Amino acid sequence: MQQIVKVSQLTKQFNSLTAVNQLSFSVESGDVYGFLGQNGAGKSTTIRMLLTLITPTSGEISIFGYDLNKHRKEILQQIGAVIEKPDVYKYLSAYENLKLFAKLSGVKPTNKMLMDQLEMVGLASRAHDTVKTFSQGMKQRLGIGIALVHNPQLIILDEPTNGLDPQGIADIRNLILILSREMKKTVIVSSHLLNEIEQIATRILIIDKGRKLVEGTSAELFNDQQTILQISVANNDIAIQTIQASNWASNLLPERDGHIMVGLNKEDIPNFNRMLAASGVDIYSLQARHSLEDYFLQVTAGKQHVGTFTN
């Protein structure tokens, strides 16, 4: 597959704060690339460097095979972006906003082109209503429509579901899938809503304190044979001592919300349960967990900076 974005040893310092620390990753053509991290992890700073809104302290960014520093104008002409809440003119209609931004992008739009674009983002029926009457979700969809008006190859969305209700979140999720599957766009989406990323991302990057923790496809990051087991017991200390003294010591994960966490192959769960019970541990519940949220909490709790799973 064609490599659309390549970031190498990217670093950004603000005085004594290192917001992004030697970050390297790549995005391939057709990816819905989920960019994950806790608040303050460096996601937005990285995205702003990709869009040349801030200058890196060091490192390299290549987009479409060209150095971003040397070919800024040509590269940005092929990128559409929405950074958090879109900045639109609330006293103009959706149609007027789209027409204005199309002209600013050097596009000479026809009425059909503008209406097709509004239809694509689900706003054709409100085309001539002023934006001040729109919900936040509608404004987000209009922002994405504006980002697409010049038919870019790469779409970058920074927290596109911030402040949206469940229906608004679902609308943005479905729109991203349309961009990827039907329009064949490459999409980078930054979000803290792990469940949403799990449903749409083809590849995932997790960062913490500006450094890469892991990168890869869901299949590469999640071991289908392994289940994260959440255990509730009468006495955590006794249970942990029991596990550490057993053959399962290496399976023990950091505790979460007062629960013991263990990574096990599915077929080993019955034997593990019997071992705890035979050791006199009072077990209240064993709950199997296997989701992006569980994986994210596992790797960020460990704070273990590991290399990419892909070459």
C-alpha cells in the first residue's frame, strides 16, 4: 500500500515541556487511522504540526512522499481538516458557508456540486437554513463538508465528536466510514472515545506523554486468544500474593479501579479459577474483558514504551 504520512522522530518542546517526544508513525492509503491518548498526551500538538500550524522542534514529516517543509503548499492543497469545533459563519446558511469556503480553496463550485456535498454530510434538507439554528452535530458535519470541498486525499479530524450527543456521535462515525469505504479517502481521527475508534479504525496509534506506546492494526494489537480477566475478590492482597506465587505470575496486569487484572488464554481461565479457589481465595466475580478500552488502559497503566508492531 502507498504510504501517505510518514513521521520520524518528531519532537515539540514548549520551553521546559516536551509535548511530543521522538514520535514516529506511518499512515497508509485507505487507512482510518485512530490516534489515541489521554488528555495532554500530545495528539493535538502532533496534528497541528502535520498541518503546519506549529513548527516542530526537531524531526521529519513526509506527506504524499514529499517533505512537508519543502512542499508545504502542494501538500496542504490535498489535505482537509477539522480541528475540534469547526469555525463557520453562523449568520450564513450551510450552502453559503460551503460556497464561500470552496472559493477560498480555489474551487469554482456549481450548485449541483454544493448540494451533492451537503447531501453527503446529511444537510441537504437544511441547505438554506442559517448555521446559528444548527445543533453542534450538524455544525460538525458541515465542517467536514467544508474540509472535503476541494476533494482532498487526506482528511484529518481532531476530536470530531467532542460535545456531541449519542446521535451526533453516530452520525460522525457513519460519515467517517463513508469517507473511507465509499470515497476511498485516507482519514486520521484523533479521539478519546475508544469505543468509537474501535468501530471504525483500520490501524491504531496510542501515545502517552508525547511518546509512542503501540501502533498497529486491531488484529496485531489484540491477541484473539487472550482475554483480559477482571477479578473481584474479598482480599486483593491475598489474591495477588497467591497469583505471584503461582505459574500465572507473569499474567498479572496492573490493578484497575480496585480490581485485579490478569491476561489469560481463554482455555486457561477454568484452571486459573480453580487455582484461586483451591488456595482459599474468596472470589466474587470473574469478568472477561476484550476491547480497545481494556487494551488502552492496560498499556497506558503500564507506561511501557514499546516499539511498533509493524515494520
